[in-house]
Amino acid sequence: MSKRDVFEYAVLRVVPRVERGECFNAGVLVYCRAKSFVAARTHLDERKLEALDPQADVLGVRAALRAVEGLCGGGEAAGQAAGDDAGRRFRWLIAPRSTVVQPGAVHSGLTADPAAEVERLLDLLVR
């Protein structure tokens, strides 16, 4: 059996009308300290979004989800966080906030391949 490392993950939720509190899953964040790995993958179900709020800003929500992916990727897309390590970027993204895209609770597990874990969780929890 290959070596497995601890990883943490959180689900990204879309809350189209914060005052109502209704939400649906639209992505996952995965962080593995041992591998200095952080990544996000998103999948926006526009039908769910429009069912919860017919006037929702679909392009704005999509842009917010892309911004999370960009921040995880580092580099120019991460803006001011570009110089931060993977753990700091993950912790910033999981901080509670009252916005249309919100992180859920943080969970942990063991994995030999954090990148594959991102896809597995996206399929299991979002799609």
C-alpha cells in the first residue's frame, strides 16, 4: 500500500439569497499539508441556481467560483495571495463569510493522491 497523507477538504456552497439561507454544493477545496497541495474544482448547476433565485447573477457566481480556483492555483490568478503558501491560501478560503459563495465545514481524510481526491469529492458531493 502506498503512503497516505492527511488531507482536509471543504465543500463550496452557493447561497443565492443569503437572507434565506438556501444553498447547494458547487465545488470542493482540498488541502494536503504534507504535499503543499491546495486545489479547488467547481461545477455550477445553473438550473439549481435559477430555481433558488430566478434573478441570480449567474455570471457573477461563476466568476466567484473561478476566483476560488485561481487563488488555489497561485501565481498571478491568486492576486495578493500569490506569495502565500498552500495552507495559508486554504485557511483564507475556508474562513466563514456572508457571500453568495461560502465554504462549508472542514473535514479530513487520508489520501495517496490529493489531486485525485479533488475529482473524487467533486463527483461524490457536487455533480
